[in-house]
Amino acid sequence: MIENVKLEEAQGDILSLVIQLPGESVPLAQALGRVIHNDLYATNDLPVCAQSAVDGYAVPVSGKEACFRYLVKESLLPGQMPGFGIGPGESTGVVTGGPLPAGAGAVIPCESVKCDGEHISFRGAISLGDNIKSQGEDFCKGDLLARGGDIVNPGTVGVLAAFGMNEVVVSRVPRVAILGLGKEVVPCSVAPLPGQIRDCNGPLLAAFAQRDGAFVTAMETAGAKSPSNVKSLLENMLWQADMVLTTGGTASGVCDQAMNMVRQTGARLLFWGVRIKPGSHSGAAIYENKVIISLSGNPAACAAGYHLLAAPVLRALQGLGPYPKRLSAVCKNSFPKKGGPRRFVQGILSCSRSGLEVTIVPGQKSSMLRGLLNNGNVLIDLPAGHRPVEAGAKVQVILLNPCAHWEQ
Amino acid sequence: MIENVKLEEAQGDILSLVIQLPGESVPLAQALGRVIHNDLYATNDLPVCAQSAVDGYAVPVSGKEACFRYLVKESLLPGQMPGFGIGPGESTGVVTGGPLPAGAGAVIPCESVKCDGEHISFRGAISLGDNIKSQGEDFCKGDLLARGGDIVNPGTVGVLAAFGMNEVVVSRVPRVAILGLGKEVVPCSVAPLPGQIRDCNGPLLAAFAQRDGAFVTAMETAGAKSPSNVKSLLENMLWQADMVLTTGGTASGVCDQAMNMVRQTGARLLFWGVRIKPGSHSGAAIYENKVIISLSGNPAACAAGYHLLAAPVLRALQGLGPYPKRLSAVCKNSFPKKGGPRRFVQGILSCSRSGLEVTIVPGQKSSMLRGLLNNGNVLIDLPAGHRPVEAGAKVQVILLNPCAHWEQ
């Protein structure tokens, strides 16, 4: 085990051991937001044959039309196949998406023709292919529909439905269990006695993990439980989940419960302590193929640790890209603190006329929850020994999730 | 009923009749992504009393400290209340988040002291309040925690948990039913016969509605069902859902099934036909307090109609702001088509060094699905009679959902 590692080293240590979860077949109707497991290709042309693009009249196009008057030979109903062809001066009523009779070169929309008994007439120009969807116009057989690692969005669902893909293979949902270790921490449903505090990190981490595609199998607090009971709790979590997050009990003082508990399960410690603020009291371990990440008990530090260490694991488990984007942005306000270790500050990224801007949100103390209320979408990455950040300074940011705030 | 209305008139007609859904109490753990119903305020100060911000030693601060050597009077365990106070030259071991003994003015972190039997010594400056979280530092009783109309994000969950709000009142989930009316349309799970096509609009609309916070109660196709059976289907949907979406059967030709079906339920038609492309064949009706929106059967037109007419209803039902943002952006590529009615083109908004840019995605024909594969985040709003759009032109865009694509 290495102590006080560099962040990238910590991330690399964990991610080198994460294996993408297997795929599972789910009904298309349940695939929204899941991650495609393998590339998917068109199994046929779409449309499968030429179709009318409008409700109207299919007509032949020779390029030598003398007049635009046609006998209406028949009118096809939706779903009806034409059992005939059309010749010069003949037309057939067709419907949007419907097949065309042999000999059809274009379709004239209903609203553009004048009906006259059994005939229609039309004023205007007609070109070959007008209002006809050609075979394969939308997709050709073999076209890529979705790439492994893509998140299924509504458009994906519509396209896969059009090809009759009623089941889709997506990465299995990562399972996450969460254990609060602070002895003074009670479940948030319990009224705390003097000296106790409510568990807010459990619900916070559960919500982060859910948003990032995971299923939360358990959320518990150790409280006053005996060490052997806490060990059992942790072992149970390791059995049911792909990743166990612990919070609290990570301070370097007398009560470093997290490190001891993790060690006692037989898990292999990867590192303990990361050279960042907040979140320096983070650690990670591996038990078989399960990841254990110990996060600080201070809420803002717990959140930063989640974003920097746990979220990348959830991405890797699902086969998503290894880590969210890094961008540079202009800081809209100032941050007076200086020096110390590499620091991560919660911010809101937005787009102005002059490009990306980031606003530092109030409530940045690691013990504070207030900063989290703003639904910040980036962590601003200030290097070790940084100077105070002044408004207008260029800073590096790490994008936390695909949601963004736009403004002009 | 009015025909061929202006888009804003169509939206206004519908939204003037939409009533926000009532609130319902859900467990906090299930509130993520839901919409807060009423403003929520802090019920107490947080922290409730002064606490240590670190594991360390609480010491008195008089401003006249001669030397920094203290007798360690006791060491408090997590959750333990101090039953004593400290005087000059005395200290108490305290834990992060733990209460402080009377007389404490600051806390010195564990890692900064030297232990020497029953004493600790420290080199450095101490100021009143160092490493102490004061009462109400994070939130004061009465502070606004979440506003009615806010979407619950992970930070909201963490904060509400800290205040013991285990249940939260959110807007009831809107219920949406979807009916495909084209006679040639078969469920996407059925292999189409010649002349038939698979229903892709149903799954597409269901996915849009789910993403926008709705629960889909039913997704059916009318196919070859008799008019009275389709009427029953529609009536059943009106009974179970807050909004019914129909697709297809809206062309102006011989088979305007949608308009007839909607009329037969006894619903009041609000308008039929909107002066936009694609999606001109859209209509809306009201049955009691249920909204019926009829969308085109062409997939891209169906999607545009959803975004412009149905999504605002889902927002209003949940108590979200009435309509997504309008922005102006520079178009990165060209769109050769010109003239005709007001046109909506699918695009991807991104942020460059010079501000907002939008890329027109390929596959814009109303019959095509390809354009939907790109997960476009805006509709570009081109006015009636517009000229071809050239790369570099300024265009108006309507933001479709909170996801955005960033680049630099």
C-alpha cells in the first residue's frame, strides 16, 4: 500500500483493476439511459423499398410530359400492396409511407392536385423521385446504429425499434453499497441525540451513484455497532455489490476505523491518502474483483472523492469512456484561499459570448453541504501551491456530468 | 377549432388549459429527478451547535497565549458529549464533527501537535474559531433549501437528508399514453408484411416522455382495428393518462383518422395544423382535464411535434418552467433549403472559444430517423421564407433538454 499518492496515480491504481461488467439483454422499452454493450448495425435497408413520402398520387415521369392530367387508376389504402403498374397518363392514389405501383416516378401531394371525376390535374414541375423515399434512404443494411459505450437516448430507441430490435444488449447495472462509518452518525431517519449527526453522505452518494447509472443495494450506518458486526456488514456488502463506498472514519487521528475495517475483510489496500483537498483522507482497496473506496466523512470532501475516485469506476464498469472531460474556462469570481495541496473547488460551467466561464459556488468548506445545493457541474482543479484565484483567471475544470448551464 | 395556427398560439392554447399535477410525498431515496412541489426551508441551524472541523485538540484562545503547551484533560470519543469545560493551559481531544467543551476557542489538528505524555505542544499561530464549525455555519434555520419547481439533484438529496427530511413532496409523475394510428403500422415486435412498417414513433415518444419525467401507461398501435375498437382504446388511454399522444393518421388526405378519432371521444379540438415544418400535421384537443396531442407519423416530424407541443405540457404538469430556453448561436455548417413555412432543424449546440455554436445534423427529412441518432439538443428555428443557411450565420435555437455538448 502506498500513502498520500498523487490523484492520477490513485485513479490509475483503481481503474487498472476494474473489469467492464458483462452485457445483459433488456427489453428496448427499458434500455433508455443504459450503456450499449456492442456495436449495433442495420439489419436491412430502411425504407425496405421505395415509398411515398406524402399522401398523394403516384405518377410516371418520362421527362416528356405534355400535360399534367392523369386517370386515377386506383387508390391504395394504408398497408395495401399495389397489384398493378401505371403507364403514361395514369396515376394511383398513395399514402404516406405506402408502397408505389410499378412505373411510378414521382408522387404529387393531395393538396397540389385538382380532382375532376376520375381524373386529377396538376400545375407545376415534376421531377423523377419527387416525394418518394428511395430504398435505403434513411439507413443502408450494415450502417452503424449505435456504438458499444454509447448511452441509449430516445433517438437510439426510435431507430432500434424501426429495425425490430426489441431486446438490446447493454452493460449490466453496477451495484453499489454504501456504509457510513462515523460512530456519531445516525441514519437520516433517526432524530440525533446531542453529539450525534444525521447521515447525509449515504443519501448523497446513493443519489450520485443512481444518476451515474448504478443500483444501490444497501445504505447503512455503522454507528455504535461492534467492530465484528461492522465487519460482517462490510463483507455482506462486498458479496452483493460491485463497489462498496465507505464514508467517515478516515481521519488520520485516533479513530481511523475505515482503514482497519477494510483491512480486516482481507481486502488488498491499494493506497491510503490522496494529495488533494478536500478528500485527502480517501483510500481504496480490492477484494476479489470488488472495489472498496473509502471517502471522507465531511460532505463536500465526500462528494469530491466520489467524483474523482468512485465515478470513474462506475463509468469503467459500464464501458463508458474512462473519465469525464477536462476543459479550461475563465473564472467569473474570485477564490481568496491560496497555497496548500492541489485543491478542487465546486463550480458551475456556463457558455458566454467569449467561451466557457466558470462560477465558483459559495460554501466550499469541506464540512459544508451548501456548495452541493447548486448542482455544480465541474470541479475546478487548482494546482498545489496555487495563488488566490482572481476573477478573469483561466482555470482547468473537470466536467462531472453531461448536464450543463448555458447562458448568454 | 382553429386550423393552421401559429406555433406560439398552438402552445398557448394548450398550456392555458394545463393544471399542475398535485404533490405527493415520496421517500427521499426515490426523489432523485422528481420536481419539488413547494419551497423547503431549513428546520434548524446546521450545525446545530459549534463542532470541531477536524480530529484534534480543543484549546482555549485568549489572544494572550504565552506558550502553546496544554494538558490533555480528556479525549472525547465520536458521539460523546463533553461534561466539562477547559481553562487556560488545558485541552481536550475532539473528533471531526464532534461537540466542543465549554471554553474551547479553537481546535488544533492532530497532525500539527507533538504529544508528550499527558501534554501536547504546538508551534504556530492560533486564532479564535480556527477549525471550528460555528453553529449555523452551513445553514441557518429558515434558509431556503429547495424551491418548488426545482428538479431534485444529488446535492438536494444530501441536504434534505441532513435535515432529516425522509419524505419529500414532489409533483406527481405525469402519465402518458401513446397510440399509433397508421393502419399500416405494426408494433415494433411484429415482423411487418409487405406494405406494413414497424412502429418506431411509439418507442421514440415513450423514451422522450420518460426522459422528461413521465410514466408511460400504454403504447399501442391501432393497425387494422375497427374504428369503434380504436375509439375504445383512446377512451381507455384518456381514462388512465394525463396526456395522450397519437401519431400518424394526420395527413390532410383521405385518411385523416386522428382528427376523426379524437372528435369521436367527445374531446374539444383546440387546433388542427400548425404553421411549421416538419410537424405541420399536428393537432390538439382537451377531454376534461386531459390533453390529447396528435403528431405526424413521419418520425422527425413526430419528434419535432413532441418537443414543441408535448414536452411543454410535461413541464407544466410537473410545475417546471413553461418552456426551454431560446438562445442564439452561430451555425457551423450550411442548410441549403430555403423558403416555405417556419422550419425547425435538428442541431447540436456546443460551446467554442467564441461562444455558442450549433451543428446541423444530417438526415433532416421528416420521414428520416437518422437525424435523431445524434441526440441533438436543440431545434434551430428558421423563420418562414428563410434563405439558405450558410456556415457562420447567426440562428435562433430552442434548447430541448438540459444535456449539452461542450467543446473547445
